[in-house]
Amino acid sequence: MPKKEVTAQKIHDHVERLGELYPPIPLSSVDFTVRDPEVLRSRYGHVLNYLARVELEVDRNVLEILAVIPGVGENDRFFYQDVWQPQEIQHGLILDQLCLEVGLPPSTPSLHIGLAHYLLGALAHWAPIQDVSRMMFYLSGASTERQAVLAYNSFTAGLKELGEDAIAESVVHPIKRQEPGHFAFYRMSAERLAARMRPWQMWLVQQLRGYSYNLVGTNGEERYKRDIGGLLVTFGLDRDIEAYAREIGRLEARLVWANRNGMEFPPYILDRMNESVELYREKGLYSVPERFDLEGHAVPRRTAEPLRTAA
Ligand SMILES: [Fe+2]
Ligand SMILES: [Fe+2]
């Protein structure tokens, strides 16, 4: 349990500060100068496509929130409507533009909402279940934001190694620095809610998380699991996958499982990671598959169109 009590006011102030600190990034402020589009596309094209799509799916995430939390509270609304959605959609538009700049296809975000969301939403008209729904929303938000930060950290390092400093500093950095504040919102909200949840509610959260946990942007679909497996391998996160699971699952292990038997991360998180990496190794990427071999080594391919490069 957290040492200091998290109050609604504290969460509200945090969201307000995020809104003031980080206005949505205008597309016009971004420098899309790429030194070598072909190398960037070959090495990180699949990553770029994946991240752009996930960011653009923010509108689906908003619909999911509305579906699973009938009568959403003021702090939640303030966060997702006034701060989070406007920031995230710009992340998506900027990354999507970078895809186009380096000759990748535009992203195709999925706006489909699963039946489970509607079902949970229908049950959530009963207040104790609504708390369960809200906890699910906070936990998946926290997991998602943590994955985003770590992906952007790795991406920045990779871009710098390629000498793509403009892209690292003008595209990825401004996006990356907005993500920890989102994580903090979910963490504080989950901590506050956890403090008043009954054991049966927590038990239900445990069951639902175990059943429905997915890595960011996979929506439980095999094609996206293959792609995020490729992302994990490209960033070398598969080399110490337990350390990665610990980074993503620490909060959930503490809040939902009370670190039972020394648990550092819930086992389903590691399971999903291993599953994705295995699917990738077995079947390769779903998107832009022709550019990669099964080990994740890029197979560069020339494009006919002229691309913008550094002078
Ligand atoms: Fe984002
Ligand atoms: Fe975010």
C-alpha cells in the first residue's frame, strides 16, 4: 500500500499540471529530416508502424472507457478527454507522418471494441462492479504507458546509434516525455481505488487480468502479437525478458497481488511476452514481412520514390 494517501484532489492537480506542461505537439513543430530513410525503414519500419498504430488507436481506447465505465467520474473524464486523448492523437499523427516520410504505408488503426468490454460495461451499472471495471482500466493504462516509455527509450537509443539525431530529438523525445505523466495518473488512480476495494473485488480483478491481459496494441490478435514480438526482439528486450516483465508488472504485482509469495510481476505478463516472441520467431512479422528475415535482421529494399533526406 502507498505510504501517503492519494486524494482525488491530488490526482486532479496532477492532470491539470500535465495539461499545462504539455500541450498537444503541433505537427508543424516537428523536424522530419531523416539522414537515411532506407536504413531507418529497414531497421525500424515495423516498430514505427506499430507505435503509430497504437497511438492512433487512442480514439478506440476512449470508446472502451465509455463502454466499461458508465457514469465516468470527473477526474477520469478530465484526464482522458482534456489531456490524454489530445496528446496521444498527436503522437499518432506525428509517427504516422514519419512513416510516410520514410516510405512506409500509413497506419490502419483498429476501432473495433470487443464484446468483453460491452459485457463488463453492462455489469458495471452496479457500483461494486464499476470499481472492478475502473481498476481494469487503470491497470491496462499503466501497463500500456510503461511499455510506451520503454519502447521510446529503446527507439531513441537506436536512432542515435544510426545518427538519426533529428528524429530522436524532434519526433521521439517530445512524445516520450509526455508518457510518464500518463503512467503516474493511472498509478495514482489505481492506488487510490485499491485502498477501498474488497477482497472479492480484487479476486475478480485477478481473474479478469489473468484472462484478458494483452501487451499494448495486440488486442489479443495473433498478427499483432507477431509484430510486438518483433518489436521486443528488435529492441533486445527478449534477452532478459523477466527484467522487462518486472518493469511492466511491478505496479500490478504490488496492488493486485500484494506481491504474493514474493511475486515481482504477474505470471500472465511474462506469458504474453514469451508468446509474442515465440510467434514472431516462428512466423515472422505480420506487417512489412518482406523486409525482415525470421531473426529480425532487416532485408533492405530500395523504393522508387524520392525521399526527403538531410542536406
Ligand atoms: Fe503516446
Ligand atoms: Fe501515453
